[in-house]
Amino acid sequence: MKLEFISFDKDKNKTSFITDYEIINDQIIFEDKSNINTKIYLKIKDSKIDIRRIGNTKMKMTLDLAKKTEGYYKNDMSLEFEFLCLCHDLLIENNKIKARYDMIIDDEVINTTDLMIIMY
């Protein structure tokens, strides 16, 4: 099964790739082709999504519409920080996820991301 990952940051920089995915224990698991030796784990719970990156890049965040949630990021070059995530738009369909969210550090929005994941 294939998955297409597309995201745009606030400066309209695009990250996109197509990869294989699998579903294990209600999690969608796929290689993060934008980060070497890293996998992404998505878990949809009710109307929110938990996202984890595991490997050279470690990240944890939850997309929960109109709520601020805590997140964490660490990469293999020792960049490490905690952040808040505020999700403005969230659409979860059978084969598609669309979201728009802010990453907030010290009460300042440092990035806004538009994310789309399509499974086919």
C-alpha cells in the first residue's frame, strides 16, 4: 500500500514523498523520507491524531482541533526542544488526513504547517 505525504511550512517550502505504509495495532507506520533512518507512526483516536517520529529524528505531537497540545522534537545533531501545537483545521477521512497547525515556542508561533497524507 502506498502513502503520499505533503507538507508546506509558513514560507511555502514543500516536503513531499511517496512511500509504502503498513498498519499495525491501529497505527499507520511509514518511512519518513525527509529524515534519514526515521519512521513516522500515526494513530487516529476519535477526532485527534497522535504523531511520533522514531529514529534519527524523534518527535511527538498531537493534532487536536482548536486545542493546544504539548510536543517534543530531537534530532541526531543535538537540536532538542519542547513546543506547543495548536491545530486550526483537521479533516480525517478513510484515506486522507488534512491538517493546519501552528508550532509555538515561548508563546510565539514559529511555524505554521499545512499537512496532507493520502493513502492509496
